[in-house]
Amino acid sequence: MSASLGPSLGPQYRAAALRKLAEREFDVLVVGGGVVGAGAALDAVSRGLSVALVEARDLAAGTSSRSSKLIHGGLRYLEQLDFRLVREALKERGLLVNRLAPHLVRPVPFLYPLRHRVWERGYVGAGILLYDTLGGSWKLPRHRQLSLRRTLQKAPGLRKDALVGSIQYYDAQVDDARFTMMVARTAAQYGACVTTRTPVIDFLREGERVTGALVRDLETGAEMEVKARQVINATGVWTDESQRLAGPAKPASGGSVSVQASKGVHVVVPRDRIRLDTGLILRTEKSVLFVIPWGPHWIVGTTDTPWDLDKAEPSATHADIDYILDHVNAVLNTPLTRDDIEGVYVGLRPLLGHTGEETVKLSREHAVIRPVPGLVIVAGGKYTTYRVMAKDAVDVAVSGLGEAVPASVTERVPILGADGFAALRNNRRRLAERSGLTVGRIDHLLHRYGSRVEDLLELIEATPALAEPIPGADGYLKAEAVYAASDEGALHLEDVMVRRTRVFIEERDHGLAAAPVIAELVAPVLGWDAETVSREIGRYREFVEADLAAQREWDDAAANAVRQGAQHSHL
């Protein structure tokens, strides 16, 4: 694969990648552009295999852009005595923070409020001590026991009568959509062929064996056969549909699996509405609720309810939002109201349901199966352990190639932007002087692009006007919108508003004021004419209006009907 195919995912790359899809047979075809699919593409290509990745919509368009944005070990698994799972997740957290993606994954302190004076401090403290210990050689700062007075110093926004003290511990956070995109770009850098808006509409077969996929390019309507020696399906909550497309599992195969979707809702509120110097984790009657710092905002969530309706755009209801507000307000001095909410987003967790007895590889959280020869399915799991899931899936695919292939090396393959990040961050004042940007703005760029910040600065040097903040979304520079289209694979306005930036959930108008500006910025890169610009702005407005309308409904069926009606109105 020619080096010219990566790591930029711009229009020229896409045209060349589509030609490659149609012309050659790949060792591995990965279906699904979420974090596990992107991780599988990187794992396979870094073993020396020829790899293609096809995604039906946009990179991270599903679950991988709608998580709680946490990289964590899973404190709840300690109560279930699943030490192996916690240790595995904490190892991955350490790798990401320290080696693989320090520009994208960073430590964050959390307070765990205590409500009982004696037993709870000892019980929870022992668990978090074990959590620290299981972190291994790459531990984050150790936990601290805090008195009520020290807790209220760090969290003056908490009600004094809602706790008797707290424990502070550390986990990490990530912009999940950006991370997924950067993993895909890293795979492209090493030669993988990555395309979006290219859904699989059928699998190719020779007898019982899957030999590739029939793919449609949604931008042109063209269909192409993509041939591959092994296909890895990493479609998350769409796993059951993919499995049906492949046909029934064979008696001597690696079994079958079903995935159940669980809806998780988060709300975004301004930073000044909750007086905290740290994140917060609260126990609820069902699970936990997080208050997570997010730049000048807080993310508060999440819910956990079954979902069996539209998987592309799940909807938050009035009741979901009330649930979150009620639970966080139980500990706040100044309660949040609906008027405080800047944005709402909804994701679906792919939870393992029934798994056939002959499953090739199964952990508490994920499974890898081979339902028919030539096809590997990876399902379940959590964002933090995406690399392990990807490795497990590629291991099974490799076993079907019938030849020696090197073992996974992704423990030692930094994500694009990691190399040189620490040195550039230490030189951020020099970068600020060179570019005319503030040190704070450079810091923002470094934690979004890492060492690829040089690409942004080159854009600004060539066109100084791109150093200006985007009107209506001044947390981002105009250069970032252009770069999203030129290098990060954004093909539509929604891709930029929702995933390459977070304007959709960070601005009170959900980016409607910024949308025309951003559309005009990306138009020359993507070859849009005035009619296309107008159509993209109109579609984004409909997307926002449908989302807001759904949130006014009280139950899932009604909210889903509103979203579905809006989708059909402009098809």
C-alpha cells in the first residue's frame, strides 16, 4: 500500500482508497469504524497484513462518540471480585496515559463521597487501595482519604448534609470520537485502506466461506466487491444484524453471540454551575452517576436502560433528563435546572447477551466468534479495553490465514500525535509566540492533535485568517474546521459539528449559528457548491430540531417516533 494513502483522510485519500477496495484482495477486511474496528485495523496492519476498514456512516458515529469519555478500570468490578478484568483495564489505562496516547488521554481526579462514618470509609478505602495497587507500574496518583472539611474545600458546591467525607482517586478521560478517528488515521499511516459512508450490504461467499463484502459508496451510490481472506465484524450494537447477513452459524463453527443495547444518557452543563475542583462519582440505586470535567463544561451521566428501537440515533426523553437532574441535585447546594443544560447526548452500550457454547474467545465483557469460515465477529466490551478486543479479534482472524503472522505489537505503537507531544507541550510558549495564538489555545490544540498541531500551525501560517475563533463556537479555531475535512475524514457538516468538534453538545444553540460559517470553511476542501452548502446546513438544522423535539417526549417509543419522522422527512 502506498505511503501516500496516509495518515491524511482527506478527499484525495478517499478516492484512492475506494479504487484500492475494488482492485485488490486484502488479508483482512474490518467492518465497523468504531474504536474496536479502528483498533483491529491498526492491530492487523501493524502485523504486516494488508487491511481495509469500511464504516457505514462516520468514524465513531455510534457508541464510540457517545460514551462517558472515561478510560477507567471499573470500580464496580471490584465489588464483583473480578480482579482480572480490573487489572486488564487498568493496564490499558496506564498504556494510554503514559505511552500510546498521552495527548488524548489524561488523568482526572474524582471524589467518592462517603455517607457513613465508620464502615464505609474502611470498605470503600480498601477497594480503592486495591484499585491503586492493580494499576501496576503505571499507576496514577494514589488515592487520599479526605475529611468533611477538606472535601468541602475541594467541592464547595456539595451539600454539607449529603456526606461525611470522601475519598479522592484518579482515573482518566478521553474525547472518544477524536481518539477513534486518530486510531483510524494511525492505521492509515501504516497502510490500511480506511473509508467511511461505505456500508456493507452483503457478504461475499465461496460455498460456506465468507470471502469479502459487497459495499456501497453512499456518496455516489456505486457498489463494489471487496475481497478479503478474513473479515472481522466489529459493528457493536449492530452485531446481530451483521450476523444475520452472514447466515446461520455452522455446527462446527465458533458459535454465535447476541448483543443487547443499553441506553446511556448524558447532559452537559456550564462549569460555573457546579462548584467543584474535581470530578465526582455518586452511587445510585441502579449503578453510578459521574460528574466529569469537560473543558468549560461538566458532563453529568449516565442512565442504563434497555433499548430496542432505532440504533442510529437513540433518543433521550424528558424522563431520562429528570432522572439525571434528580440524582445529581441530591448532593448539590444549588440544584441544576433544565435551563442549565447546554447539550444532551445518547449512546448505546453493546452488552453481551446469549453466547453460543463454542465461542472462540470469551471474557466477562467481550466475545470473539467465528460463526462461518472466513468471518470473525467481536462483540461486547468497553471503550477502555478496545485494544485487547482488537488484538483478540485479529488473533482469531490470523489463525484462519494458514500462515505465520507476527504477534500483536500495538502495546508499543503510539497513536498518531503521541510522538513528540511531551517536547512540544514543554515548548508551548514558543509555539504561541510563533503562531500569535495564546498559550491556552496552544494547550487546547496540543490535547486535540498532539504533535500534529504542526499541521494546524502550517494552515494558519498559509492563511492567517484561520487563526480566528469560529463565530458561534469560539472554543475552536477556523483552522480546525478546515483540517477536519482536509485530514480527518469529515465528509458532512454533521461530522464536523458532532464528532471532529463537540459544538453540538457544547453550545446552547447546538451550533446553529456556527454551522453556516463551518460549512463555508469546508466547502472548498470537499468541493461543495452553494446548493450543497445550503443543503448541508438545512440537514444539520433538522438534525438539531429532531433531537430537541425528542427530548420533550416522556417515553422511548414517542421520542424515537419523533426522530424517525424527522429522518424520513428529508430522505
